[in-house]
Amino acid sequence: MTATLLFFLAAGLLVAIGGLLASIDAALGVVSRIELVDIAASRKRPARLHAVAADVGAHVNALNFLRIVAETIAAVLVTIGFATLIDEWWWVLLISAGIMIGVSFILVGSSPRSVGRAHPRAMLGTFDWLIRGVRLLTGPLADALVVLGNRVTPGRPSSASFSSEEQLLNMVDEATELDVLEEEDRELIHSIFEFNDTIVREVMVPRTDMIVLEQGATVAEAMSLFLSRGVSRVPVVGESTDEVLGVVYLRDASRLTLIEELVGEIVDEYDRESADSERLGENSFRVSARMPVDELGDLFGIELDDDDVDSVGGLLAKHLGRLPVRGSTVTIDGLHLTAERTEGRRKRVVTVLVEADQALLDARIAFAGDRDRSDREESE
């Protein structure tokens, strides 16, 4: 009876070890190499997880090998234990198989993996020594079995990366259906994967459709080509289209002030951005009409947002109900906005004076502080 009890206790211990290894395996499956390095930075011995990050696959193979060994030995011990209690061999096999199937599914396959996926950083940080130790102890044997398996089934499955890609895209689609992702984000992610399958020929301009300037062309000819073809840059070629000498930009070939008078402000990589805000007083600023609305709120320490417009100029126009002119004034959430400077033939607003109503501003800040305190109290 004592031997039978020892068999069952040893089997239980091996099942627990198998569950722990399964949990670690699941944790490794949901973190990237960068995350492993980040976890290692908080450990006393970061070299362990650095080694894991350098070859995750080899460590996973070692963990799985030891887990299978533990489960197999546990099944054998349970069978031997019941054999000492039951004479009929078929009852021994039936009971042992039923118990080990249930135990393996619940205590090794399901629950531990859920824990590993839910708390990967804690699992990997706590058991980094075990991961590295298992690799060092069983790694050579596990590698040999992997090599043997590759010999039996030569070649790598060509659809492995495609399968992973499909799984990720399916997750993106599900997240979009659950309103976790926007439709625009979904299309962007799909286009990234489609870009990998795009060949250069698909995005090249055919030689017969190339818009080029010859080396001896004048600025007037360049301007005529820009305006007639609706492009902002054109390659300059020598004797043939294969000999590209450089690129001429509309910005460089024209008078910037004249074009801006006709079509509005042009900003490109050559322009230096001017300061978006200038403090005039304790509660007043001169800001660019292009400043984002949320940044304007940050200047005064309040939350200012609008779903319809993005810039201060757009916010001013929205509340006026028309295009602002110099001197146009509105009050929005305790902020007095006044259109200051205009330029161009269309008299577009360039700068806006913003002054805070101190009483309303104090009230908003106090309300925000009370709300933050109440949120913290609810969370506690």
C-alpha cells in the first residue's frame, strides 16, 4: 500500500511539473523578443532571459520535451499504482487512461496555459532559471529528436508564415467587429501584409509614361510642365531616361509667395516650422491657427477636444458659423479666441489670440481635480 501511495504521489508531482512547463510555454508564445529583453532588465540576472530571447525556439523545444517526459512517466506510474489495487488488467488500463486524459487536459493543457497567457511577464521573470536550466540539461537530447523528426519529415512547411499571417488578420477582423479597432486601422494592417506581395513592377511608372525634363530645359519650360501635368517634382535626364541627373521641385522652380497667393500656404521639407504658441501674459497666448485643439487645451491645463475640427482656426470657424476675419471673437469653454493676423488674397487667419477667463478656468480645473479624485477612490 505504501508503494502504491508513492506511485500516485510521484505521478501527481510530475503532473504539476508538466503543468508548470505548459504555463511557461504559453507565456513564451505571447511575448516578443523585445519584451523578453525588457523583462530581463528588471531581473538580477538578465543574462538568463537574454539567452532565451536569442533562441526562443530551442528553449520551447526543451520545455516541451521535458513536459512530455513528465506526463508519460506520470501515466506509467498511475497505471502501475492501479495495477497493485485491481486484478483485471483491462480495468487498470481503462481507469488509468480516463484519469490521465482528464488530468492532462485540465491540469496541463488548459488551466496552466491560461495562467501563462494571462501573466506572461510574471511567469517568465519568476521561472527564468527553470527555462534556462531545462535548456541546458535537456537541450542536446531535444535538439537531436528535432533533427530526427526533420529527417523523417524533410523540409519545412511553406505555409507556416502564411498560417501565422492569416491568424493575425483574422484577429484584426474580429477586433474590428468588436469595435476595438477602427475600420481604417483594419484596412491599414491588411494593406501592410498585401504590400509584402507587391512586386516593384506594380508601383513603377512605365517608361513611356515618365514625365521628365531634359538637361537643357529652362525654368519656364519646367514651370509649364509642372502646371500642365499637375506634378510637384520631375526627374532631370541626360541623353536618355536611364540617365537621371537629378530632380527639380516645383518649390524650387517657382516663387513661393506667388504660388501661395494663388493656392494657399505651401509647407514642405524645406520650411522651418515657426513656433505654434507665444506667451503674452499669465493667461493669454498668441497661437498659430494650425495648432491642434488638444495642444491649445494643454497650454491652459484643461481638456479641450472637438470631434469635428482639429485646429484652432477650424474651431474658431465652427463656432462663428462662417470663415473668420480679422477681429472675429468667440468664447469656448472659458477661452476667448480672437482672429489676429491674416495674410494672402483670401485673408486667411494665420494667428489667433487666446485669453482664458480665470473664473471659468479655475472652475474647470477644480472640477477636473474632483473627478480625478473620485475616480481614484472608486478604483481603490
